[in-house]
Amino acid sequence: MWRKLFVLVLAHGFALGSLLAQHSYTPADVEDGGRLFRTNCTNCHGPNGDAIPTIDLGRGRFRQVYSDTDLVRIIRNGIPGTPMPANNFDEFRATTIVAYLRSMAADEARPGALAGDATRGKALFAGKGECFTCHRVKGTGSRSGPDLTEIGAMRRGTELERAMLDPDAEVLAGNRAFRAVATDGTEIIGTLLNQDAFSVQLLDSKDRLRYLQKSDLREQGYVAKSPMPAYRDKFNAQELADVVSYLSNLKGLDLP
Amino acid sequence: MITRALFLFVLSALAVQAEVTSERLLGARQEPQNWLTYSGDYNGQRHSPLSAITPENAKNLELQWVFQARSLEKFEATPLVVDGIMYTVQAPNDIVAIDAVTGRVFWIYQYRPSPAARPCCGRVNRGVAILGDTLYMATIDAHLIAIDTKNGGLIWNIPVASPEAGYALTVSPLVIKDKVVVGTAGGEYGIRGFIAAYDAKTGKEAWRFYTIPGPGEPGHETWPADSDAWKHGGASIWTTGSYDPETNLTYWGIGNPGPDWNGDVRLGDNLYSDSVVALDADTGKLKWHYQFTPHDDFDYDSTQVPVLADMEWKGRMRKVMMFANRNGFFYVLDRTNGQFLLGKPFVEVTWASGIDETGRPVKIAGTAPTRDGVLVYPGVQGGTNWYSPSYSPRTGLFYIPTWANYSTVFIKTPVKYEEGKSFTGGMPRSTVPSLRAAQVNNRKEEEGYGAVRAVDPKTGERKWEFKMSDVTDGGILTTASDVLFSGGRDGYFFALDARTGALLWKANVGGPIASGPMTFAVDGRQYVSVSAGSALFTYAVRK
């Protein structure tokens, strides 16, 4: 993470105009910008920012030359008369998005990244990787891990690769596994769906929706680590690139 | 006690729907079957002398009726009940008259606020006040209106302040003698707050107290000289004050200074932001003030109801005020002169190490917001907020709706005043959502949780805690039978034993509770009402 910021500063020390120079950005700010980008922009611009023809936000290719101040203004005010909407961000938040866009380009520029083959990746996903034992894609597979049907529209290649190499590195709040032990010793593992002062609501590992009363439990809480195995040793670099390529192409249901 | 209360019920049932005089308001607790003011009584205790619902029979509470509001806004009003008729507000500003036993609606007065209305934190209202045959409501477009209790007819409608300039009113008015007192919100839009009294008959302004002193007035020097900062310094009012007839003082908690999170443009203590003020009820003249958070950088407004009681304090009887503040400290003051008696944290506090003997917080260096963000406890919504606490003279305990373990990263941003525009100068970040969140809750306890905390006001020590999973915007009610009612974002309405915090009963109301429960009786039967989600629920013990 710190490496990312370092690259950001090195590669874009000049390009990051006056605005960014006024602030010091923590990696957390860049991450926040990424989160804002994923929530507010990817549905039109795609996770890499290149879904709209002739615009590539991730690589800084715009229809005209923009300073960071220009970008912040476009993000906040939109472009009137086009689908590009105004956003209710204050300047600081808009600036974190710009910082994130710059960091994407820096990340992208890694030398020696392998090209992947999505068809081979699909086979690895179903076969050697046994990913369906935990994940679901377009209605097939298990629900115990997150549904990956739209993962390509939400995560970038580097993020997908990190999820496989080091699953413990970032477990999103909504993806944490939950473990409960009943007073008689029965263990229930699943996804926490909701909770309150008196009860928890889970989807257990056998796909059953369960209501559990806290007074019937001896122990309950999140499992700190990801239940997903690391694929560092299972896949070689080419296989990894293939699966990433497959996942990157998962962008939702194929509508008729 | 019980027989006297019953006797009074019979009396009032005979005195059918009499006018609510100012004498009746003074003696509100002598007619326990009614709930005549926002807090149930001028002392702000939210403690009812009713005792038919007990720790033993609370398990037999059952739903009597539901009123579904045609509004998706937070339902923050505390209803009034007068001789069997309930008056409440469907957000933002529709008054509803309901039969308190059956829940059937008599009439609805619909008010259309100006499109200029822009309350920062929800198009909400906290309830009506009553005097004679008239109801008073403050509106989100900063008007005060008077409505006929019998048919919802409009009597008068006056502008209090300009919604274009960011003023809004969400408070339930307080009627004192022949006047209606309200205070203005809008601190997130650079207003200059004030409290004002209006003639109940005509709506004519009787007095006005600016919560930020103007040039030449004492306290003005706590704002930067040669600057307009004081004109836009906020100091709003969000909740109803209390009143002590013996001293003829009315007490109001004042909101944060603006801009909220960037104090650079308003160096100084910023009176009377984050203070409690004691005003002469006839003239609005300031008798004394006490500032909880001088030069606040965290939006710790003192938007709480000052709770009044007479108690023995270090060997002699004293007229005190109890105040659990958003800044995380619980305070006891002498309400005759504002003298500081006690200040102890009731939640984790990292911005101050304590309160010195003069009553000033000892701030910890390096906790003010910066561009990169500083983590501070309590978080931006505070250790508690606008939802009412309760004090029970029986248990001697003070009950606080609490956000425990809760922090925010405070970030400062540059800011410039523009009329009617947001004027906050920062962006607080927390994993706990500030306003009413979607129902699904899978946060961790370390991220903060809601609780009812019972504190001994004589020591500031916690006696017990009832933990919720989610945070809480639910007020607290206690009764003379030692039953405590509250709820939270978990979506339960529950009853606890006020002495021990033990759970007596709970009901899943299917939506967050963001109001204070209240209780009343009709024909000798005790009811308890609370709003949750978009509906109002009324319970009584099974017959």
C-alpha cells in the first residue's frame, strides 16, 4: 500500500497539480477515493475508467488536457448537457478521486504483467481451483463465499490478483465469515446477514437461513481470517493471469 | 399514592376535555394521565407518576393500535395526550389528532413547507405544544403556527426566520405562561441562532435572545474581532428547554459553533455555542450561562434537554441541573447560578482529560481536526445527542441513551460563507452511520454500540448498562413503578427494570426508534406510546 503511494508521488509529482500539492494524501485517502470511484463512477466508466469511448480515466487520457483542478470541477459539477452527472462531493472528496485515478495509472504501469486467457481461466476456476465450492457465478455454485457474477465490474485486475494471492489482506465487511457455537456445542458457520441486541440472522454453510437467539449461544463472532485458501502455491503466474482474466470478464448476468 | 392517582383519573374523566391553562402546565405531574409538554413536565425528567405497568406485569404488554404515518422521514415527535386525545406530528409538519385509546384519527392538518426549507439533518419535527385550545408547531421552513385543537383549523402563522438563509425549526415549542418559546436550527448553514418568545394569542414576538452576542454585548469578545464570524457562528437550538417556576428561569441547550469542523475562522471560546443558558422567562434576559465545550471543533452541540431536580448535594439540598452532553461528559450544575458541581465522562473521551474545578474542560493537545484526519472519541454524533434522557427521583439515577465505544476521524477542509450554503468546513468519517441507516447491521462491537447507561448523578459513576447491538436514537422514559422504556436502531421497543437494567419485555417494532417514548392513561388504564420507523405504536397490559 505504501508502495502504491510512493509510486503515485514519484510518477505524478508534477502532474498532480496545485490542489494535490496542498494536501498530503495518506494511502487511506487514495483507498477512499477508490471506494468513491467504485460506488459512483464504475457503472458508466467501468472499473478501469475506460468504458466510455475515447475516455480513459485510469490512464489519464481525456478528450482534452485537464489539470487536477479541472478534474475536481468536472467531478463536482458534471458536464451539463451530457450524461456525466454532478456529484455531491466536497472538494476534498473529489480530490481523493483524482488521487485514486492517478494511482490507477501508476498501478497499471507495472512491468512484466502477463496476459491472461479467459477461457483457460474459466476452466481453472471450475476445475483445479475448486472455486465453485465456495463461490457462485451466474446461478451456479455455492453461496458460502461472495457471489462473483459482477466481480469484473467492481474490481480491477490487481485487486482480483491480490484477493487470490493473499485473501487475508483485505476482507470486506460484508464478506466476513461468522461463527456461532450453541450452548450444546454445535458449531454454525456462515454469513452474518443481520444482528440485534437479542439475535443474529445467518446464512449457514448449508445454505439455510437461520435465526439464532443470542441467549442460546455460548460463543459468537466474526472469524478474523478469510476462509479462502491462498493460491500462491496452487497456481503458477500464467494460471493466475488466466483466472484474473476470466474474473475481469464477469460483469453481470448476460441479459437477453 | 396509587389511590390518589386513581382518584385523579376519575376527576379528569369527569372534567372532559377542559382547556389546558398555564396553571395546568405548571402542575402537569398532578394529572399523570396526561402528557402535556414535550418532556412530560417542565423539569425535563421524562418521569411519569403512573405505576399501573410494573416490573411484574410488563411481560403482558400488548399492542393496542398502530398509526401509520404517510411519511418516510424519521418519526421524532413525542406526542402530547390531553384527556384522551393524542396530538402528534407526521414529518415534516402535519399535525394529527388521534383517539388515544383506539388510534382512530380525528383530523390531520397538512402544512406545506416552502421549497426553500433545507434542514441539515432530516425533514423532521419533534412535536407540538399546547395552551388553551391551541396547538403550536415550529416548521422546517422556520415558521411558527397556531392550530385549533378541535378541528385542525389554522389560527395564525408567522415567520420566525428566513429559510433561504438556512434557518429551520425542528424543536417542539415550550409554552410558559402566555408565551410560546422556540429556538432556531441551521448551524450547518452559517446562521446566527436565537431563542424567541411569541404571544400565544397573536403570534407577536415578545422577546428574543441571540445565542451569539452582538457587538458591545458581553461574550462578543469570544469571537474574533474585525470579522463577521459571529454573524454566521451557528449556535442553533434543536431540542426543547426546561423551566423552573420558582426561579422563573427557562434553560436551553445551545448547538455547535459554525463552521463545525474548521475552527480557524472563529478563534476564541465562541459563546454561547455548546452552552446551557438560563433566561428570564418574561424578558428573555440572560441570567447565567455555562459553556460545556469552549471553541468546539467536533460538532458537540449541547442539544440536550436540561433535566432539573432538587437533591441532597454534599449534605445540603440543592436545586441542580443534570446534563449528559454530546461531548461525552455528564454534568451537574447549580441551576440557580450555573455553578459547576460535577463533570465526569460517561463514555470514552479522548479530546479532554477531564474538567477542572472551574468547570472548564482540559483539552488534550493534538486532537483538533486536521487535513489528514484525527481520530477522536466520542465520534461526531457524540456520546449522546438530541434524544431525551430520563431522571427517576425514585431510583435517584440518571439514564442516558448512549453511543458507546464510538469514534470518528475528523477532517478539516477549507470553508467560506455563502448564504444558504452548507458551512461546515470538514468531513467526519466513521464506520457507524450518522443518520438513520438501513436495517441490516453487521458491524463489529468495537465500532460502537448503543446502550442505556444508568449514572448516579452524585458521583457520575455508572450503575448499570443495557447493551444494544446497533446505536440508538431512542429517548428514555421512566415511571413511578421503576419501569424504564426505550429502544434503538435495532428496531425493538423494550422495558427494563430501572433499578437493575434487567430486561422485562421487548417487542419487535420493525424499524429504528428515533423518539422518546411517553405514557398516559385513559379511564384508569395505562398506555405507553413510541414511534419507530414511520409508525406510532401504543401498548398496554393485557386486560
